[in-house]
Amino acid sequence: MFRINLENAYDILWGEIDPELSIVEFNAPQKNSGPILMRVRIEPYGDPLLPGVYNLSLGPPDDNGEIDDHVRLRHDDSGKVYATVILFALAFLTEFPDASIGLDGSNDIRANLYHSMFLLNKEMMSEYFDAVGVDWYVKLLRNQHDVERDQDGNPFFKPRPEEFDYTRTRADLYRYYILQLKSN
């Protein structure tokens, strides 16, 4: 795993901070090849049960210009990659202090990565951010035989944000990780 040092980040090739879509790009050297273009994108999450949350995605752009967040990369310096991402998130939250930035643990590998990043970098992260972990739940109805359902009859999953529990192990990962600007 890696430690994040905010004084050791990659140079930004270009970037833009906007409430509808914020993007930054940088080159990240790889262990098995030369540098690869990395794109970080922050955009509204769009879940009405998580208002003010913006989703952060990271990865190389694919042939259509979209972020390929499923490709496995072997960064020369993962700490430097994530320092660059965290500095961008900090810049965004400084510009929009009422917003929150979410990281989706879309698979166990990514959720484990984010969870480990929060654990290992707790001191540095807590200097700038309040960390939140989110699980989803389905409400069991009073009759104990059914669950709350959406308009299509599917179980209605609701987010349950909580202060990040640093004692929570990697065997019990959150589904979504949120950063908020440190409250005074």
C-alpha cells in the first residue's frame, strides 16, 4: 500500500473546475511501460438521497474519451498518483465547500484500495477532510415478509452514510467513500 504526500504530486497537463464537470489530466509513469495519460473527473452523483455529492472517477481515457476505470495499471508511484487526485479533490472542495466528493468501490479491488488509502493516510486526510463511509440498505417492512420497493417493484436501496470507522476492517468494506472539506 502507499502513503500520500501532498508535496509530491504529478504536474497537471490541463484542468478545469466547474460545478457541472471538473476534469484534470496528468501523465503517470507505469512499471511495465512508459507514462500513461490519467484523467480525473468530478461530476454530480445524481442520487437524490445523497444531495451535494459529486462522484470522482479516475483512469486513462478510452477510445471514446471516457474514463476506463476497469483497466489494471501498475503505477511507478501510486502515492504520487493519489496525491495528485487528492489535491484536485481539495481544490474542488475549496471552490465548492458545501459539496462532497464520492469514490465508488465498484468492485472489491477498488473498495479495498480506497479503504486502505483512508486507513493508511488517516492523519494526512483528517487534516483536510472529514471522511464518510456509505453502505446501502433495504428497509424490511413491518410485516417482516417484504421489503420496501421502488416504482418498478425492485428492492429500494437507500444510502446510509456514517462517519468513517477507522476500526472497520477490509473484510467489511464500504460501498462508497465520501470526502468533505474539514469542518471547523
